[in-house]
Amino acid sequence: GDPEREAILAALASAHLSLVGIATGDERAQHQRDAIQLLAMRIQSFPDGADMDTTLFTLAMELGAIDQHARARQVYHRLIRHFPASRPPGGPSVGSPPSRTLQRRANNRLPD
């Protein structure tokens, strides 16, 4: 893949996520949808790209924020499968036993 295109997708997604934090109403929802679309495009186009674990985590979080829990769960499972040693800021690796236990608990609580 084209590293410049990957960097542009990452920058655009980041910009939309920043705008989600300050926008309201329909504008906020549109920025969130745009960010999700850009994150998904980056994952699909650059599956071995830089910081893919962070991209997957961010996509899962944003999907959960718009009540797309089944899709969020799929992304979290991909994160755990492909990046078991990944660490969220200040936390255990996503593949560690406590984290997997928390993921199983979350799976049972998240609506579809």
C-alpha cells in the first residue's frame, strides 16, 4: 500500500475524531460516521499498517459509542487475535488473562 495514503487516512480520521469532541447534534454524528468510515478504510486498505492495534481499538470504541455493539465486538476480537501483546494506555495487554475475562464479561453484557 501507499504509505502517503495511509497517513492521509489516519490524519483525516483523527481530525474527525477531534471534531466529534467539540461538535454537537447532527454535525457530531456526521463526524463520528466519517471517522468510522475512514478507520475502516484504513484497516481494509492497510491491514499491516502502522499502529493497527490502535486503529482497531479506536474503531471498536467508536462503533460502541453509536450502539453498533455487534460490530464493535467483532473488531475487539480481531484486535485480541492479531495483537495479543497490544497495550491500551496504562493498561494490561489486550490478550492478558484479566483482559480476556473482561472481554468475555463485556460480550455477555453488550446488546446486539
